[in-house]
Amino acid sequence: MVKIFAVLRSFLTLTGTVTGVTLSYYMANTPYYNDNPLLGEDPEIKLSIILGMFGFLIGSMISREIERYCTELFKKISLYEAISGIIGFILGLLIANLMILLPAIIFLNSATSDSFPDYIKKIIPILKILMPFIINLFFGYVGMTLCMRYYAEIIRLLSGKQVPMARETEKYLDTSVLIDGRIYDILKTKFIEGNIMIAEFVVNELQFIADSQDTLKRSKGRRGLDILNKMQNEFAGLIHITSEDFSASRAVDEKLIALAKKNRSKILTTDYNLNKVAQIHGLEVLNINDLANSLKPIVMPGEAMNLHVIKEGKEHSQGVGYLPDGTMVIVEDGFDCIGKTVDVVVTSMLQTAAGRLVFTRTKAGYDSGGDSHQAQGSSAGDEGEGGKNKKDRDKDNKSEAKIIKMKK
């Protein structure tokens, strides 16, 4: 691919230079440029030098832009799109030359008659050189764009076969998702499509963590390397290690964001901070924690469950346990149940960015709390009914006193 772009760059640069020189000879032979005092004698040489250099620069700029555009394009398109684009470009050139360019040239050749003003006759030589390039470039681009955009429909109309659409966007993995390890299980279920990209600086960070003196960090780093090896062995066609890197002064997360931004790719992570920073940069982030939270079973208030309380909560009376999917469950009155398996009843839930929290009470505490609430409700009702009877009695007494007074 590099050699192809080198040949293309040389061809376009040479074409621009030759076009500039050729255009200069056409312009020098016109009366306007031939008699121009600014050019003096031998206007062909001066114009060829100026326009030749200008064509060289334009050809070099166009070749670099084409190389950059094609490099980014080839990362995103499938083989069907590439072939359709080439066919569309050729069709655009045929249409341009047979239907547009030929009538235009015939018209320009007829413009040498005396029926046209002198200023039109002066630009006719220039138009004869520029028009073929402009028309061919325009119609070639339009044909390529249309065929690449609607290639699936075109192939289905011509052959009646379904073709795969453009390949999926690449996903870049960070260090946290490899240490986490759940990406391996997700790939086994085939929920993620497309190429999985792992930058070399991410692998180097894993190695640095694996060589740490801290036991916990060392075990995390080795786990990440083991997961990466397993993924490479089982998903060899999906996992790709890229050597593309950026400035050594940048942090690993900054390099990963810059790499994904450059290649217009997604980031797979479990890091909350990297998730937010990447979204600020306009990148699409796939957070495995968000996926895990969306797949957790929903528990409703009042639902009973069996829970093993393993540690003390933040409050003195609280105990903490975990569901099989890792959801933290806080038992409001579970301090005395630490180390035991008890029946609890869900009272409320709280969804946070880090996950879901479930608040519960032991079944005994929940039942006793319900009875007390019922008793309080009954006493409040009695008080309300007693107050109502008292008002009625006062009203009756007033009515009797009024009747006695009227009789007197």
C-alpha cells in the first residue's frame, strides 16, 4: 500500500508539473500574454517556470490529501465497497467523456469564430486544458460516491444476493478492561463484532503493572496479560496489536483517546474517568460496567431474598452482603447478622454510576416494623374518631342549650 501511494504521489506531481508547463505554452501563444510587457521576451519560458512550479505544488498537495483520505477510508470500508467505488469512478469517467466533455470541446472549437467577444477567445485555450480535468474529476467522484453508498442495493438488484454491509467500527481496549477479564467472556458469546484493537502502549502498561513490587498490582497485571493471551489464542482473527503511538510525554489514557479519535473508533473500558473524558472528546465508549448493570435482575421493594451478610456497613447498625451478580445489598438492621445467612426484604434501591445499591431489612425487622406502623395507624385512627365524637357531643350540647333557652 505504501508503494502504491508513492507511485500515485509521483504520478500526480509529474502530472501537475506537465499540466502547468503545457498551459503556459497555450497562454504564451495568445495575443494577450504574448504582447504583455510584464513578461517581456520569451514569455513561454517564464510562464512555464511559474506554472510548472505551481502545478508541482498543487499535484503534491492533492496527492497527500488523496493518500490521507484513502488511508482513513480503507479502514472503514469493506471489499464490496472498494470494488463498487472503483466501478463507479470508471462509470463516472465514461459519462464525463462521452456525454459531457465531447460536446463541450466541440463547442469550444466553434468559439474561434468572430461571433464571440475577444475576452472569451482569450480564455478558450485555458478552458481546453482545465475543462477535461475538472469534468472528469467531478463525474468520477460522483460515480464513486454513489456506488459506494448504494453498493448493497445495486448488487441486490443485479444478482438478487444479499451482501454484508460495511465492517464494524474498531474497538480499542484499555488496561482496565483487560485486567477486569469479562471482555473474554463477552467475546465468547459473540455479542461484539468487528476488530478488537490493542495498542502496544497498553500492553507495555500491563507489563509494567505485572512487574510491580506491590503484590496486588502484580497479580492484576499478570491477570491482564493472561486474558490477552487467551483472547489472542481463541480469537486470532479479531484481536490485533497496533504499534501506532503518540508522544511519550502523554499518559496512556490520553494516547488511547487520541488514537481512537484519529481512527474514528470506539473505546472499550471499565474506567469511569476514562469513560467521561472520552465522551467529552466526542468518542463513543462501550463501558462493560454499564452492560453488566443493564443485565442485572431487577428486584422490587417488598421482595424477599436469602442473603449472606459478610461485613459491617457505614452505619453502626448496617450489614453488607452481595448478590451473585455482584450487586451490593445493605441490610439496615444487619449488624448482628454478620457471618450469617438471613432472609431479608427489599425496602428501596439506588442507581449510581458505579452500580446499583439495594437497601433491605431483615424479615423479622421488616415484619415488626410493619406491625408497629399498623398499630400507629390504628391509634391515629382512634384518635381521629375520638376527636370527631367529641365535636359531635359539643355540637349536641349547644343545640340542647339553645332549645331550652327558646322555651324559656
